[in-house]
Amino acid sequence: MNELFARRFTELEAKRMQIPWEVTYHGTGRFVPNGAWKGWATSVQSLLRAAFGESSEQYINFCAAFNESEGYESSVRTMFNIFNSAKEDFEGGYVFNVELRVSGEVFGDFVALARTALGEGHKDVAAVLACAALEDALKRFAAVQGLQVEDKTMADVINALKSSGHVSGAQKTMLERMPAIRNFALHANWDKISEPDVGGVIGFVEQFLMTKFSGE
């Protein structure tokens, strides 16, 4: 995902360099024809929203400049400058990891489904959804931190996160029960899982996503 966005930043930078300038009819300054800058700016908006999120300063500031621009040089250059700054932030690694934020949105959907299923009395379905989201989230987070967790069990992933200091405190304590619940759920040992167990997994995943995947 990061590589894809990096490539798109490079493509839009090349397109920016090709945007033509024209002199106003009264010769007092320069402007860019609407068709030349609005297409580029729309693509930049989409990229910044995906890479940084709608609440980011990069996206908000660019949108403000876009909405205020009438194509004259000063306003168009403001957009250029914001884009260049965002590109530097992204390439310098000064923003939240894109893969985690996007993954967090996907996992959040799983958790929402699990909570709905639990509320409707479908404990077993909720358990499978919540445990699957938890295991995948833990592995994705560990991999982004540079830990070798491919083909590892949930218990191994948790141990790797603990020993590397990436989970601690209350999260560390709560994780200790999770592998057992996960194994019960994925092996259909339903009588060994209670509704409070499932609720605990759901609550943990929600909190884990909020602290590790939100990008705020």
C-alpha cells in the first residue's frame, strides 16, 4: 500500500510539472486554465485523503486551497506547496503507516459485525468474527513493526509483541487469555466460550485498533 501511494505521489509530481501557465488577458499576472489544474487537484485530493485521512492537516489545507482557487498563480502555487509538503512528509516516514490505518478500517467492520451478532444472540458467529479480526490485526501490526510473524500462531505473535515492547500494561495482561478463546472459536468448542468472553475479545480489538491503527 505504501509503495502504491509513493508511486502515485511521483506520478502527480510529474503531472504538476506539466501544468501550463498562461498570461491573463490584461497582462497583469499568470493563471492556469481550469481544465489543466482541476483534474490534477482532484487526483491530489483523493491521494491525500487515502494516505493521510480526512482529518489530516494535509488533506484539510489542500481542500481549503482548492475550494478558494480560481486558477490564478498565487492560489495554484499554494496547492503546489501543500502537495510538495505532503509528499515530503510521506516520503520521510513522518506520517502514520498507511497499511495500518487502512487495515484498521477493515478490521473495524469485522468488529462491528461481531458486536451486532453478539447483540442478536449469535455468540458463536460473533466469536469467530472477533477472533479472526484480532489474530489478523495482531499479525499485521507485528509485521509493520518489523517482527517475523509469518505462519506463527497467535500465541507466538503475542509473545513477539510482548518481548519487543510493542504491547504492555493492560493490553499485555488482557492478551494472555486471547489465544485460548481463539482456539475454542476456530475449533468449534462453543461450550467453552461464554458471551462475556466474546464481549471481552470485541472490546479488546476495538481498543487495540483505536490505539495502534487509528493514525490519530
